[in-house]
Amino acid sequence: MDIPKRYLLLFILIIFVTTDLSHAEIQVEIVNNLGSKMQFHCKSKDIDLRDQRLQPGGSWSFQFQRNFFGRSLFYCSFDLPNGRRWFDIYEEPRDFIIGFSIHYLWRIGPYGLCKYTLYSNRERWNGGCFYWNKK
């Protein structure tokens, strides 16, 4: 009798944790470190965030809840002085961190992007730098 109750409690706990984590609030912020105006367009399969423009040093952000199955993907195309470039600005599993509110900061430069993760206590962790995606 005792063992089935344990399995039931474990099952309920697993459902609660996975459901709660699947609804984590993700914020993505893009900062223009090009030294000139920047135009870009971000979207996912279902959401189009339209054309955006940033002055040098300016920032823009958007928020979303991650996909229940862990397949969230947002990508952006950037019109740069050396041509159009694009990058997967949020891609699971690369960017997923267990938590309830995650803030990613992307600094855009001429050769690629550098990612920082800001936690609720505002502590920054350098997530690395990436080159633009291949065409």
C-alpha cells in the first residue's frame, strides 16, 4: 500500500515541476554595440516581432513563455554595414536554464553577438560570444 502512494506523489511532483518550468518567463534584450544605427527583425514560427531600429548603445527587448516541449526558437535578421546577417537569438536547448524568470542580454557587434544572463539579483554571467549563422 505504501509504495503506490509514493509513486503517485512522485508522479504529481514531476507533473508540477515540468508544468511550472515550462511556463518560465523568458526575456531577451538586444543592445546595439555597432557604433551606428541598426535595423533588425525578430520572429518565431508563430510570433512576428516586426522591424526594429536601434541607435548606437540603444536596447530593445521582448518576453515570451517557453514552449511546453522545450522547442522554443526565436531568430533575428540584422541589417549591418557589411550586409544582412542572422542569428537564433533564443534556441533550446542551448539557452534554457532552469528558473522562473530569465533575462538574456545580447550585445550586437560587427562580428557577432555576446550573450549575458542576468539573474534576479542582477548578477551577470557571460554566456559566450557567437559568430553569425551561416547563410
